[in-house]
Amino acid sequence: MNTNAQVSAVHLDTSHRFSKESVGQIDLEAGLGVTGDAHRGVTVQHLSRVRADPTAPNLRQVHLIQQELFEWLKPRGFSVAPGELGENITTRGIDLLKLPRGTLLHLGDHAVVQLTGLRNPCSQIENFSPGLLKELVGHDDGGTVVRRAGVMGVVLTGGPIHPGEPIVVVLPEGPHEALERV
């Protein structure tokens, strides 16, 4: 797809905090997520999901946001840096939100993440920056809800990920299904 797509930054946090620390490398584990991250696991790890059904499969092992979102937010009065919205991987050169469900992202030399859906941002975003939730969950001209807070995926093949590594996008066979919130 886009040969200029790359990993812009990587992040993790061992606790359930809103933002994640930028690091020089993360390691993805097949079927689990990011080594050392609070959201790593076979079953749901996001606290609200655990309360609803702790046995549900974890379709949110890896959170990705495109760097272009931060640039889009600047003229709207919001200064957001990579990792501050809780993503594990910040990308550049891919419109993640337009990819279909089941898209494979080959990250670096080995890792593969399969997209499962859109991040549904919560009210914690308002605590981080008042008014930001309205920018991240808006409506298009037809009144359809538009979620801009990134995408979620599961790790199919593990491996280390570093900033600057290429991303190869492999679309699933059609017909394509749009990403929905997970």
C-alpha cells in the first residue's frame, strides 16, 4: 500500500494510566500484546472491559494512532505528543482509520498486528485535556459518528518494534468490513 509508512514512536506502561511512556523499543508477543504493558493478555485487560466480562477475548492488545492526528489537533488548540493518548505505536504515512477490519500491519522485520477495530475513547480524555473528546469523537456531515482516537489490534506474530521501522499494509480479501469500535 504506502511504501513510506513507518513506526514514528513506541510506548508502554506497566500500570493502567492514561498516557504511556515513550521508549526506544517495544516487544510484541503473539496472542498477548506488548511485553510489560498493562493491557497485555489473552483476555480483556482494560479495566472497564474486565468489569463487564473478564473472560472476553482481548481484541485491544495493541493500540495504534497515526502521528497525523496530533498535527490535525494543533490548529484546533490541542497539543498532544506521541504516547499521551495511551497508544503503544504511533505511525506515520498510513490512514489507519480507513483500513478495513482484518488488515495486517507488518511492523519491522517480524511482527504482525491484525486490526480488530476502532478505539472508543472514554471520558478520561477530558481529564487529560478538556474539550479533546469532542474532537476525537465527532460527526461527519451526514451525522455519522466519527472516531479518531486510533485503532486496536491483536498480535499474530511477535517481535521487537523500533521507531523508524517500515510498516507494510496487507488488506484482507474482500468484501471489506469497516472498522467498528471494540
